[in-house]
Amino acid sequence: MNSEKHLEKAKRLDSIQKKMDPESEWEIIVETAYGAAMNYISYFCEKKLGDHLNTHKGLARFLDENNLSNIAVLFRELDIHRQGKWYGAQGNGETVKRVRAILDGIRSECGIVGP
């Protein structure tokens, strides 16, 4: 997928998750925000580095190795929320607030304004 397609997909997913109810659809919000983050990061890395990973495995390390540590920190936290809340089935409005804040941070670090 080229960088513009990544950005298009990220914005679409970001927009969708913002319409969901944090209390009843938190699992879907977390997964959708995660997908949006992956695509924002892919877009940014392709533009900045001319390369990106097509998987979440090793992404934080890839970001660190390319001096994108702020994004790596945010992505690691998002990944922890995804694993802990999704697989641990522990979700609530606070989880959604934090996940959305992380996504906002990733978007900001990538220089992207709004979904």
C-alpha cells in the first residue's frame, strides 16, 4: 500500500472510532484506534524514511532505530492497552480516553492534523 492509501485508511478508521460509544463499544474502539495508529505511522515513516513495516511486530524497535522514539513510546503504550484491555477484557471509558489521547499523540508526532 502506498503512503497516501495508508493516510486515507488511517483517517477513515480514526473517524469511525470517534463515532463509537466508549462504554459499550470500547473493544472496537481500541482495535480501530490501533489500526489507525499503524496506518498513520506507516504513512509517516514512508514519507520521512522511504520505508515502513507492514506489521506491528517489531514496529516500536523500528521506530527507535530510526530516531522516532516519541512515536515508539506512544505505540508501546497503545499496544499494552490493546493487549491488556482486549485480551484481558478490562475496558471502560477511561481506557477509551487514554487510547484516544495516545492516538492524538501519534497523529501529532506524525504531523497530521485531524482525521
